Amino acid sequence: QVQLVESGGGLVQAGGSLRLSCAASGRTFNTYRLGWFRQAPGKEREFVAAISGSNINIYYADSVKGRFTISRDNTGNTVYLQMDSLKPEDTAVYYCAGATYYGGTYYRTEGYNHWGQGTQVTVSS
């Protein structure tokens, strides 16, 4: 059974940094896509960043480009999201997502078949 468990969320002031982690178990993910999405209150879940299988491609939403960095450890089963220069509008629940199939669209929630429980990130002004 595949499980994705996020950690690292919290409260930070604007301009600060946080590092989110997502540990995947039950399957080897190094050849599959892993991503991060976020959902603010009253809004739809939106794409943040993704890293393709074997780390060939990395994608970012325009709103976080230059501030956030996605990476994966050597096992391929832990993905990180380094968030710098945080803004109040980054406040949301952040979800880790994994796709244990090839193809699909990296920026759509339909492109993933496994999800973590989410971790809250709050950025104060």
C-alpha cells in the first residue's frame, strides 16, 4: 500500500523559509513523478511544483518560480520543497502527490493517483 507522509509545515513570517518533506513508502518512486500542490481556504487545489521520474524534468508554477525548489533524495522516495521568500499568499495546506504510472499531466490533480494528508503552511505579514 502506497503512503505519502508530509512534514515540515508551520508558521513563518513573510520573507522567511520553510522546507517541506514527503516520504513515500510501499512503492519505489524513483522512476515516477512526484509533485506538490496546495489549497488555500475557499480555493481549488493548485499545482506548485513537480519532478519527473529519474529527475529528468522539473516544473514550477509561475507564482513560485525563483522562490521554491523541488528536489528528491538518492533513493527517489523522499521529495522536498524548499520554500524561500515566503509571502502571505503562500498560506495553504500543502499536499504531496505521486503518480505510479507513466503519462498524465504534471500540473493537474488528475495526473496523480496517490496523495498525502497535507501539511499546513501559514505565512504571517
